[in-house]
Amino acid sequence: MVIRETTETLIYNMKTVNVLDVAIHNLSTKELLESLNKKGGVVVTPNVDHLMKLRKDSELQEVYRQSDYRICDSKIVQFASYFLGTPIQEKISGSDLFPAFYEYNKDDDQIRIFLLGAKEGVAQIAQENINRKLGRKIIVDCYSPPLGFEKDEAECQKILDKIKASGATVVAVGLGAPKQEKWINHYKKQLPDIKIFLAIGATIDFEAGYKPRSPKWMSEVGLEWLYRLLSEPQRLWKRYLIESMPFFGLVVQQKIKTILRSKLNRVYKVMKPQNDPLS
């Protein structure tokens, strides 16, 4: 599994950092917002959980290959990039990106957002909160789908019709990974008027005040996962304490391979003039 830049990404001229064979775009929030408004596209936000899922889920791998922006959503992943010698300049979580996005576009009436996700009633509260904050109806509609909706084609078509009828140009999907990324990738071509797709995880819950975000200091030192684990231990213990643990060993393996490759290249450069009569 290697997820590199697509041709379209290369056109965007965006630098990437390789973490466990996933090319993560090395952008600041400002650069990302400017590029989104200019070119549109699909944003996914890799964290440790995503990177581990990507090693086994071929469908998710294809979703990531087709995405336009793969943005670091984890201080742990950012710290890993430092260790690997290719630092990611900024962690941009979905819950930071989304408010930055709507604030950046608060006066742009071409940006009209549809919220998809969260429990029934929660997205509606998030819509009201954001529109009240900005003083305009930037969130034009929302929908909280029933459990298992992604397996019901009739329900998915109902959602597509609702999005089309709303006049939205942006869809922010908060269904959890990998469901949200797979849903976007499967249905994006049926939504030609949508220019931007954002996979934003639990952000709708945060915007509604339904769930609290971790304190800023915990996020900055890479402990947001601990706050979430303590907040929802039954749901998250397996993700953080079992499924994510191999990440650290895999990063060390990548570092060792990089060092060995560098040494072999130096040896080859030294030996090549001696063995190559054409040099």
C-alpha cells in the first residue's frame, strides 16, 4: 500500500510527507483554505486510527488515492513526522478546519454548507449555532441519517436529493471514519454542484455543544486521544489501546529503512566510479 500524489495534486504544487506510505499534504491552514476556495476538492484528515485502518482496508486506500487533500489530524502523526526527519508544519484537525473554513467564508455567499451526520437533532443545533455566530445562513440545511443508512441505497438517494434541493456548494460529513470518507467517495460524482467535501468526524457534535472538545493544552501536547478515551471509554478503548499501538513500531521501522536506504545510496555513489567504465 503506497498512497502518493495524484496528477491533480501535482498540479496543485503541494508538498507531501510520507508517513507509513501515506502522502500527507504539508499545508498550513491558510494555504489549505486558499486552495479549497480556488480549486475545491475532497479533504480527508488522517490520524493514527486512519493510518492503521489504511493498512488493511483496500477500499479506504482507494478513497485516499482519489482525495485531493490529506491533512494531518493528529499531533502524534506530526511528532512522528519530526522523528522521520520530514516535519509536517501544522496539525489541522477536522474540528479546527471546519470553524476556520466557515469563518474564512462568512462573507462569501457562494459558500453554502450542508451538514451530514451526528445523532438526530444534533446537526440542527449545530446549524443554528453556526448561523447565529456568523449572522447569515451559511449552513443551508442538515440531516442526521439513521444507523446503517450507508447500506440502504434508497436512503442514500434521499440524502442526495436533500443535498441537491438545499442549494449547497459544500458538504461537511461527520459520520466517523472510514464511513464518511467512503460515502463521500462513492457519491461525490452524483453531486456535481458540490465543490468541496469535508470529512470532519465528531465536529458536528462539538459545534452543537453535544460533546466537549479536549482542552487546548492537551491537544497541543498530543493528549487529545487520552481526553477522548476518558470521555468515551467503552467506545474508544479498543481503538486507542489496541488497534493504534502498532503505529509506533511501524514508524520506527520506516525510520530504520530510511537510514539504511540512505547509507546504501552513499555506498553506491562511492563505488560507482570504480565499477562503471563509462563514468
